[in-house]
Amino acid sequence: MAAPTNSIESYCTFTLASDVTAGGLPSEQDIAKDLESSDSNVKKHALKAAIMAMLGGEPMPRILMQVIRFCINSDDKQLKKLCMLYWEVVPKYQPLTSEELLAQASGHQVPRKLLPEMILVCNALMNDLNHPNEYVRGSMLRFLCKVKDEEILGPLIPSIKACLTHRHSYVRKNAALAVFHAHRLHGEHLIPDGPELMSQFIAAETDMAARRNAFLMLFNENEQLAFEFLGQHMQDGISKFGDGFSLLVLELTRRVCRKDPLQKSRFVRVLFSLLSSNSAAVSYEAAWTLVSLSSAPTAVRAAAVTYTNLLNGQNDNNIQLIVLERLEGLQKKHHKIVQELLMDIMRALSSPNPDICQKVLQITMEAVTARNVHAVVTTLKRELQKALAEESEKSTAVRHMLVE
């Protein structure tokens, strides 16, 4: 992978409050002097000013050594975070010579040379990866997920791997993400055994978030190992691994079945089990995935029942409207199945939101038959009586809709 040519564009993933710019930014000399202060607050203000200036296009080459000398080994947590933000925006490569610029202009790929000071930075990053405080380790691992330079990540790989066996789950889950990031960018060079490493890690892991992050890597980097893990635990139930893991399984299901429709039968049992998940997001995604992969009446009916349960079990208006849109889509292709659930769908008329009531009435009018017309009219009469007894914006709107 080619080295970034513009540090600000490649590494800026944050915003800073503009309090440090009040009255104009200090000069590079003033910032360098403030970084030498023994007062942490002065250092933090100076480092913020340096970051803001560099985001504005000022190179500030003198500041790098000042940060390495006076800030990099500080125990102040906020100063450590600011140092990480500084590493994101600071230029990490030596400027190109005139000959190299000419070669680059002619279409040749010119290798960039890392600044010598970056060796000291790598040592400081490694110290934080081996820090006794688990939160310092974890925050450093999260920061490394933003670093794209092979020369910086390379020396840190052994320490990142060691964090996979740390006693604290916060460190392990961030270490899994760091391994995923390094393998995705420089897998063949830095960590060619990444998928196998994650396969061993996920088999022994007990924390839900760490297991989810490990499966995220297998899902993206080695689908076969993800299948193997899924097959080993399909009988036990996927829901016990947490909502985040279940959503990843659903995404894997959709991706694989789009590539090879013959694989659908492998995932049907998982999809049906996830329909009854306690998480509304998981059950909704499972219902949508099931309908998109199968048009069998059993599958469509199970998805429609899940949608109906979500409609009546959730109080959020946005969720109810989204579910009603899904039911409306099902109605166009599977009219009879929606008819069977019409009375359950009409329970949503008790919602205080007029938009929801209007959507329910639209579905109702399309699903009325000679068989259910009596029950539908009885329900509508009851709702009309409620609306007449109340004096509110919703009741007025519902009265107009029911009369229409």
C-alpha cells in the first residue's frame, strides 16, 4: 500500500473545540516553549494549538521533538489523548527531494522514508501497549486502528498479539480490532496468520464484545473460518453470543447467499432462531433477511408474525412506521398472509401518532375481505367511539381518517 501523501487528509478523524484559537494561534516558538512547561494544563493548551495549526496547513517541524521530549511519557490521561490526536496529523515521512518529485510526476512510484523521530514515537506507542493500566492499553489499541503506516505498525505487532491474551476484556476486544485493521491493510506482510490467530482467539473467548470483534475479522478476511465457527455453535444457539454477533451473522448470511443461492439452506435454522430474539434490531433484521432469501409461505408467515409483534411491542414511532412499511411491502406479494394477521396489525390504531394510524388504515383497506369485514368494521367503530370521546389533535385526525 502506498504511503499517504497528505497527512491531514489521511489521518484527521476528529474535531477540536476552537477555544484555543481565541485571539489567534500562538507561534511555533511559543508553542515549543509552552510544551516545556511543568504545568500539564499549559502543555495541553499548547498541544491543542499545535494540532489546530497543523490542521490549518502549518507544518510546524520543531514541535515533533518537543512533544517526544516533554509530552510522550506523561501520565496525564487527557494529555495522552491529545498526543494520539497529534500523531494522527503530524507528517510522518521525510519531504521528497527534487529528483523524487520529478520521478513521481513521471508516473513512477517513489517509496517514502519515515522520519527518524518516528522510531522514538514507535517506542512510546509500544510502552503504552505494554502499560500495566488496561485502559491505557485499550485506548492505544483503538488509536492504532487509525494508523495506516506499515513502518509504524510493524514493530508493534508482537505487542498487539500479546494483548489478545490480556486478563481484561477491554484490552482483548480492542486488540482484536487492531489485528483486523493491520491484517486488512498489510496482511501478507505484517500479520499473515491473522485469520488463524482470530480463529483460536474466538474459540477461547468469553466476552461478547471481544468475540464479536473477532468474528468481524473472520467475516471480512476469511469467510471459511467464520463458517466453521458458526457451524460448531449453530446447535447451541447464536443469540447467547449477543446482539452485535447476531447482526454480523445476519450480514454474513445475506452476503453469502447473494454470491451462492444454494447456500440458503445452511442458514434457515439460524434465521428462524433469531426471529425470537429479545433484541428488536436482531429480530427485525432476521425477518427482513428471511423474506429476502425465501418466498416460502412458512418463512414469509414467520417474518410477518415477527413484524406484527414488533409493531405492537415497540413504543418508538419511527420503529412502528418502518415495520408498517415492511408489512405494506409484504402485502403486495403475499396478500393472504397479511390478511391472516390483520386484526393484530389493527391493534396499532391505539397509537397516539396519526401517521401510524393512517398507515394501518391503508393496510387494512387493502386487506378487507368478506371473511373479515365484520371484525374490521367492529374494530373501526370502537376506534371511532374512542376518537369522539377525546378532544385532541390525534383524535380529530383519526376521526377524519375513519370517516373517509
